[in-house]
Amino acid sequence: MRNKVIIFVALIVLLAVITAMADTSSGLTGPQGPIPSWDTVVQMAKQEGSVSWYAYGAEYDKLYFESLIPKFEKQYGIKVNFIFGDWYAFLQKLLAEKKAGQSVGDMDLVFTWSIPFNEAWNDGVVWKYPWSYVIPNASNIVDAYLLQYTDMIPTNGAFVPFIWWQVAFLYNKQMVKNPPQSWDDLMAWVKANPGKFTYCDPNAGGSGHTFLITLSQWLYGYDRYYNSMGLPYNKALGSELWNTVGPKGYSLWGYLKELQKYMYQPGFYPAGNSAAISLFSKGQVWLEPQWLDVTASWIKQGLLDPNIVGLYIPKPTMDAGGMDGLFIPYNAPHKYAAMVLANYLLSNEVQTGIVLDRGGAFPVVTGVMNKPEVIQAIKTQHYWVPLDSVTNPLWLRSGLYMDELMKDWTQIIAKSQ
């Protein structure tokens, strides 16, 4: 019910913003005044002539992003300056420019995730204009809610999702014939197979913190989680809940402490997604939460035998590992070109490539998953789970509570050894 209310509210907001955008006297202004049409945005972008795109990720993300640039440049005649690095460094650069009073910078479009976007917004380094409602391809986003929130953090239309990452349970098909199909069965399976389960340090890899937030939701019940821990964020509420024994008979911290007794090298947590899947590839662990895209990249690089790979979503669900996306900095010199590039990244062509070329990630726009070539690819590749096995709450995880969980985990679980 809560999901429906959130989506309904988001649709009302969407309608209001679109109505305002249609009226150039509404007071909503673009980089150089009111934006009367998308054609004008494209024209102004071509006059700007260039755009600087700052992105982060693994090496295979870098290669995929770079492959998109020549096509964009040919289509629009706009030169792309691509900078690949670290989202934390990007944020620090913007904060330093703000502090120095630098009104014009050199960052036009930034690829990041919910927590750094929230910090950037609060520190005043985001262009606070609802440009996601300006770009045409954003109208195809899988849920209008995602134009107003990312990980339950308000974006006010100034952030648009680009890639849908997904975590699943990765298991060794040759060694495990009956993996735990639900969260109810996980503890029993780990105890019956000591040393064969792990999850990575939540502060070093997203599969770890997605595991934490989903476990929290399961332990206390999805309805209670979203009804009591929705917006606005309340730090004390989270700490109180995670120390409370829930309907499954555990507090969150109690469950994790019990679980670690039977994990791979109890008290040891792999330092990131790659470290965790390395243990899996060597047969040292048989089950772990892991990204679909990390699994895909390891198979493609010949680092992981596809014949041992099994992937599934434990019931009732596994949270989406986040929909990383794009924002425009407050001092971006080429805001029109940034919007045009963002629109291109949401195009049907690029979003299809996320599935077929990048692999292991879902598109954020509708229609792509129904394409015959996409359906065939997913049937023949080893690094997918059926999209319909990923049920609600999907992208309704709370980034702020998850961030708090990660910090508390370090003090309560990691340092307790």
C-alpha cells in the first residue's frame, strides 16, 4: 500500500512540474533563462560544443562508457571530455570549488550514487533545477518515483537514474544442489555448511551493504520497515530497531553475530565485491551475495567458470543494489550539453547496450527487456536472474538508513573481533 501511495504522490509531482515547465512564465528557468522546448536545449548544447562527463566504476564500466562517446559525438557534434575516477574525489573537488567561490568549474555531468548525491545537494554543489523533467527520454523511466527520489532520498528532479544494478545470491551449482531459497532458510544452510558462506565488508563493496539493508527489512518485516522508517530519516529510529528482537527471533546485530560464527574464516570479511567473488571462483566459498554485473565481468574475463555459476533472488526479494545516476553541478559551464548527454544515456540504444554489451545490469527505461534480442541474450548468458523474480520493494531501499547501518556494522560487528 505504501508503495502505491509513494508512486501516486510522485505522479502528482510529475504532473505539476511538467505543467510548470510548459509555462515559460512559471519562474522555472534553465541555465540561461526559460527553456521553451527540447529543440532549443539541443541547439544551445551544440553552441556550447563540449561537455565534461565525470564517471566512476570498475575497469569494465570505463570501457563501456568510453564506447558510447564516439556515437554521441557523431550524432550531436558535441565533444565529450571523459574523466574516469572516484566519486569521493569528485565530491571533494566540487566542495573545494564552492568554498573558493568558483562560480564556473569544469564538471558538467557527474555519475554517482545516492549517498554522495545527498551530500552534494546538502552542501550546495548540485544545480538545483528539475532538469530530469526536461529531457525527453526520462519520461520512459520505469517508475516516475525515480525522478523525485533515489534510495528514498529526495532529488527534486535534479538527478536521473542511468543504470540499475542488482544483487543476487551467487552459488556453486556443482557443490550446492539445494541453496537456501528464502531468507528464512539462510541461517540453517550456513550452519549446515560451515565456512562456505561470506559477504563482503559493507563499507568496501555494495553487495555487502545491500545484504545488510535487505536482511534488516526481512528481520523486521517490510510493512513495519517502510511504515516506521520511511521519510524523513530518523537516525535514532534505526538504531533502536536494529537492537530490537524482531518477529524472526533475532535483532539484526544478534543475527549477524550468530551468522559470523559459521562463515568463511569467522570475523574475516572480504574487502570488496572482487575479493568476495575471488573466494567463490577458487571454491573456498559456495554461497555469497554478489552483483550480477561483477559476476558477468568475471565470466567475460575468463576469471570465473560459468559452469559453476548459479544466481537467484532469495524469497521474498533482494533489494535492487541501487540505481546510480547523473547530476549536474551548480557551476557546470555546459549545462545544456550535460542535459543532451544525459538524454542520450537514457536512449533506447544505450539502455539496450547496458544489457547486451555491458551485461549484468538492467535498463532503467521501459521496453528494453521485451526486445527479442535481449530475451535471447538473457536465456543464453550465465549472469542473469529473471526480472520478474525481483519483486517490490526494488528501488525503495533507504540510502540514509543503509549508510547508518554501514557505520554501525563497523563498530558492532567488525570491531567486535
